[in-house]
Amino acid sequence: QNVAVETQILDYGSLVVSKKYSGTIRGLEQAELAAKIAETVEKVNVGEGRKVQSGDVLIELDEGGPSSQFHQAQAVYENAKKLLTKYRNLYAEGAVSENDLNRVETDFEVARANFQAAKELVYIVSPINGEVTALNVNEGDQVYIGQHLATVGRRDSVRVEVGLDPDDIDYVAPGDKAILNMRGKNGKSVPGKIKDVATSADPETRAFSVEIVASNKEGILKVGGLATVDIALYEIEKALLVPIEAVRILRGIPQVFRLEGDTARSVEIELGQ
């Protein structure tokens, strides 16, 4: 019995071979803030989504806690400051030598540096302008050394790090274009470009790290979320273009029907990547 089939004349054309990779979206400039002492959280000054400036105090630990040397360092600093003022006056009157004044000035600088270090232990400060993208503590929490407290990052520009297979790494270079898609954003995509390509593979995964950056002024890509990155690897200039709906897989082998005279015969084909 003869069966009518629809046919199409195929043609050759260029074919771009690309692959999709997944990675976590991070701020292009991002700071991870961690506790340097084990102490109690006295005050939290921000919430997630809050815009902050460099130098803003985000979290305050207990100044008088057992791990903090804040009050001791402050007392030494204040005493050194008073003593320096006294010696400067005495030196102006000729009552002390220049060597004595230099010694007191040195002691003051040491005390000031120690007090600054003590403040940095209890006052968790943002080192960059950005937005609080993660906040992991509440007032009253007891934190330990190295505990992640907060993350500050820029949302207007983002980066994604993905791992490429050894077979693919030679096809990419800094400056190449990429497309970033935020999962669950209804197919909205953001153009980006490759910023950095690792020259050696990760010893555990055997993958090569590739960093992609993109402008994110519309906020489509959410920092901390997962993105799918589409990277074009290479282009085949003369490829036989076959509609995907014409391909069928039989016993794991891709095949199409080719018209020979008045008869359509199944032939095996090799698919592009």
C-alpha cells in the first residue's frame, strides 16, 4: 500500500555548534564576610536586599565579650593619646627630648593600630559598595571563627563560573560571546562575554574553569541563583541542514527517509552536536 509523505529539498548551510553549562550567579564584585572571633551578635544593622556603601557597619559583635579585646585596646589607645598630647606640650616647652617624644609617638601608633584591629573584629564592615545578597545571622546568635555572616555584591553586573570539558576548552577565548539564562525566568536571556579561561583543569573534576560576565541592569539574573550559559564553540560552514522533525531514532541510530525515485528509503545519518 502506497503512503503519501511530505518531502523537502535539503540544502547546505553554516551550523553553529554550542553547548549549555550551568553555574551560580555571583556579583561581579562580591565580598564574603566571616567572623574572625567567636562572639555574640549584638546588633544587625541591615537586611537582605539593603544597599550599602563601603565602610558601612553591617553587623556588630559584643564589644565586651570574652573573645573581644575591644575595651582593653580602647583603654590603651586613649591613654597613649593623652600621653602623646602631654609630651608634645612638654617638648614645645623644652622639658623633654626629641627621643622621648619619638618613643611616645611610636607607642601611640602601635596602640592606634591595635585598637583599629580590635574594632575590625567586632564591627563587620562592608568593603565595597553594593547590596546585601545574603545575611546568615540574627541578633543574639553565637558565631564561631570563620562562620559566614553576610555577602555583599553588585547586582548591576554579574559573573558566572562554569566548567568546560577538555574537548571543548580549546574552542573558547576571552572576549567570546555567551548567553546567560536565569532558570525560571520564562526564557529571558542576557548577553554576556567570556572574561577568563583557565589554563589548567581542576584536579578533581578535570573541568576547565571559564568565567562569564554580563550587565544585569534590568535585574533578570538573580545573585545566588542558577544560570544556564549557552556558549558557541565552533561553526561548521558546510553542513547539510535537516529539520529536526524529520529525524527518527531507531535502535539508537538517527535516521531519515530519502526519496529515491518514487520510494522513500530510510538512511542512517550522523547528527551534529
